Amino acid sequence: MIRIALVEDEDIYVSSFKDMLSRYEKSRETTVDLTVFTDGSEIVKNYSASFDIIFLDIKMKEMDGMTAAREIRRMDTEVVIVFITNLIQYAIKGYEVDALDYMVKPVSYFAFSQKLDRAVLRIRHRNDTYISVQYENSLRKIRLNDIYYIESQGHIQTFHTIDGEIKIRDKMDDIEKRLQAQDFYRSNKGYLVNMKYVTGVENGYCLIKGERLIISRNRKKSFMDALTKYMSGNLL
């Protein structure tokens, strides 16, 4: 599913956007969750990093799209931003907020589909290096390279990260499946380890940032094989 926000204050363009999005879903055989805001101030207020793509009208009454984009970038550096405008000269300032692209009104379906295809390609690439988790009633993206290890305590999974601990309700088995193509490996039932941060192994423990995480006997050989492959430069 692709999570899209549309920030647009004119009903005619909101209706047109919805029609084109419905057509896009059918042609690409994908599912989109759309949230509509009528002003930049609406999306900025209580913003949570739950969107993959934000389409922002530049000219709005209370908070214009460029100002909203600056506020959003302070809270979310990864969301894809596409501007919608009547005047190209406004859109070219998008580089200031790392906007991917812009669309000029009235938007044709061909232009819309091309821009959305480009945005989807970017988020697919981004999703290779992030994991999205449900955290405190919102969706939070965690950079894989920021995770030291994940600790399981029943249904509570604790992500030990560069920025501190993040506790979520989930199943370790499900998280392991989502990260199986990445450089993570289970040292025992309770730990899913980022191989990048393993600094050594001694006396049945792997060492990560001063922590000693036990390696279970039945996983010792496979864990050491996985660590050797990682350290030799091969992807797991």
C-alpha cells in the first residue's frame, strides 16, 4: 500500500486528483491510502511520519505549500514531496526542501502517472533501507543502519538504536521475516542482531556497543557462518 497525502484547497482539483488516482490504482494494480488536507497548516499540525508521498499545492490561504514543506522536512527527511502549482517559477524553489518534482495545473493523467511512477520508485528504494513500525498510534520509519539490535520480551519488541530505545507491540518472527534480506541475524530467541555493529564474539556472546548478547548453542554455527560471510563482504 502507498500512503499519499494531498494538500489542496480547491475542490475541483481534489476531485480530479482522486479520479486520476483511482485510474492509476487500476492500471498499476496497486492500492493507495489517500488523506486530503485543505491547507498546509492542517498537515503540519500534529504531523506524523506516516506518509510515503505528499502532493502539496503551493498557493493556499493560511500556510502555503513551500512553508508547509519546510516544516515537514524538519520532522520527516524521507517523505517524497511533489509540488502542484499554477506557476513554474514557484516550483523551481523546490530544491530548498528536496522536492522530487512538480506538476503544473491543470494536470493531465499522463503527467500525473509519470510523476507518481517516479515517486513510487524512490520510496521503493527507500524502503530497502528502512523499516516502518506501528509506534504510539502512528507509523514510524526506522533507518536500518541506526538499529544496533532488537530485543524480544513477549509481545514487546525493543529496537536499540542510535537515538535510544523504541518499544513496539509485534512478533519477533514477523520482524525477522521483514529483515531477512538485510544484514540482521538471530543470535537466539530473544535477539535479532545487526551484523554491522558486532565487534566480536567471546564465550558464547556477541559484542555490540558494550553489550553482551548471548548466542544460543543451536544457533552458534549458523550465526558464526553468517557473521563470517558479512565480514568478508558478502550479503546475507
